[in-house]
Amino acid sequence: MTAPERAAADRPDPGAVDPAAGPVATAAPGVRREEPAPVATAAPDVRRDGPAPDGGAGRGRWLGERIGSVEVLAALLVLLIVFREPMARALAEPRLQTWTTVFVSVMVQAVPFLVFGVLLSAVIAVFVPRSFWARALPRHPGLAVPVASAAGVVLPGCECGSVPIAGSLIRRGVTPAAALAFLLAAPAINPIVLTATAVAFPNNPEMVLGRGVASLLVAMVMGWLWLRLGRADWIRLPRRPELDGSSRGRAFWAAVRHDVIHAGGFLVLGAMAAASINVLVPERWLQTLADNPVLSVLALAVLAVLLSICSEADAFVAASLSQFSLTSRLVFLVVGPMVDLKLISMQAGVFGRRFALRFAPATFVVAVAVAVGTGAVLT
């Protein structure tokens, strides 16, 4: 055998199988052989823990993840410790002490009524069938208005809860005039509000009677006016998603959270505004308004609209405005639960702006007129 022949014999055959290595799978002709999957590598823009390399938007996201409510509270505590002496001197100032006293007194007196009213209102809104109101009211719209107004006694709560419930009544087939009368009467003549008024005015029981009578009259007058002048296309039917499609327990706590957040927030703002009026507005200005019967009524009526206090707490704010007459403070108590900024915004959101732009001014005029007439008779 020549040298080339020996080299060819020693060269391994590509098709041969090595018995020591085991069988080797070979691909059939035309079949695509699988290749090893590439190793996955992280994309360059994947967010990682630690400082952002770019120092720009990534750093903002990183800081947002690291700063939470605990960090904010810790920072506030550190600031309070650092500036405790200047703050102590500021709190010792007589005007600020007066502001704090008025604010705390309003809150301490009003919060129990607010909490109890919110809980009871959530019970009625969740566990009482909405169709009950449609069955309980007379079929004649003119008779349904006073009955719906008087039915406001059974709904302890503020105007924040009466707006969606009035919308539910309309959706259940109740005539809009009766539902609107219920909307106006419920926040003003329910037992919680009248009891709070009695506590705020312990020496003036006529304020409780005057508030109940005047509010009931305003609700009925506005209901009958809607029957006469109202149009169905001014109302957009509402929906309250936290009360629909959930279990009763979840709906109850959703209603409680909703009313506490809204009513409680406005209560704090109202208490702050009342304290600020007592401190910042010169006494002679308030006395000048209080001495003029017309200006005092208009001033407290406008103030009720601007402060937007929950009806379960407004009596305590009215009681703190001792410079004004009982009649002007009665106007404050009647106007507030029916026409205020938060109520107008809620009515616009639930029923539509066309409705709110017509209904709110008319209610304001009727409420002022009826409250002044009632106050002239009872106070």
C-alpha cells in the first residue's frame, strides 16, 4: 500500500458511528437542524435597583420609588424637631391661639355627628332597596313632592349622599320633582342634623324648629316649581359605581369611605374658614354687617355657599358667628345644605351643567326668602 492510500485509510469516515460515543442523531435531508437558543441579555433600558446611570428621568423614577408616606412623615417630624422653638413661639401668639381654639371646638363638636350620619346613611343607601322609594311615593306627582320632602327625615347624612340617591330615585322611576325635593330636604331635616342644631344652639330651641320648617318648605316649593317649569332633558341620569356590582359589605365600606373623604374634607375647610373669619376679619367689619339686617342676611347666605360645610356640622359654625342675628344665621343653615359650591359641582357632574345652572340659583333665591320669612315669625 502506497503512502497516499495509507493516509486515506487512516482518515475518519464522516458517516461512521463511534460505538464508544453512542448513537448520534443525524438530520434527514431537507430537515432544518435546530441551533442552540441564544442567551437572553438584558436590554440597556431595563430599570434596575440602584442609582440611575443616566441621572435624568431614570433618577426621578428611582426617587419616586424610594420616597413614600413614611419618608414624608419622617421628614416632617425632623422639621418639627428642628423648628420646635420658632413654632412654639408662633403658637403662643394670642391670635393663633384663638384660631386654634375655634377650629378645635368646631371639629370636636361636629365630628361625632358627621361619623354617625355617614355610617347610617351608608346603611340606608346599601341595605334599603332603591325600589322601595318608588313604591312608597304616591303616583300623582303633585302629592309625591311633599311626601318625598318629608321622607328626607329617614336619611341621616349630608348633601354629599343625597345627590346620588336622588339620581337613583329618578332612575328607578320616581318623578324628578319628588326626587329633587328629597334631595333638598334630606340633608336639612334629618334627625342627625336637627340634633346637631339643638346641641349648637342649646338656648335657642326655635332655631331647630325654624330650620326644619324652612328647609321643608323650600324643598316642596322647588319640587312644585320643577313640575311647573322643569324639563326632562335638563337631567342626565346618574350612576354611582361603588354601590353597583359589589357585595353589600364592600358597597357599605365604599359608601362610608366616599362620604367620609368628601364630607370630612369640607368640614375641615369649613372649620378653618370659620376660625379664620373670627381671627382675620376685624370685629368692626363683622359688627357693621351684623347691624344691617339686609347685609347680614346676604353676607351669611353667600358665606354658606362659599364655605360648603357639611350639613351635619354647619350648625356649630353658625353658632360661632355670634355677632349676627338668629335670622341671618338661620339663613346660613337653610341655604348651606341646598346651595353650596361642592353641591353645585356634584349636581353638575350627576345631573348635568344645564340642570345646575338653572336649579342652584333658583334654590338660592327661594331658600333666602323662606328662611327670612320663617326667622321673622319664629325668632
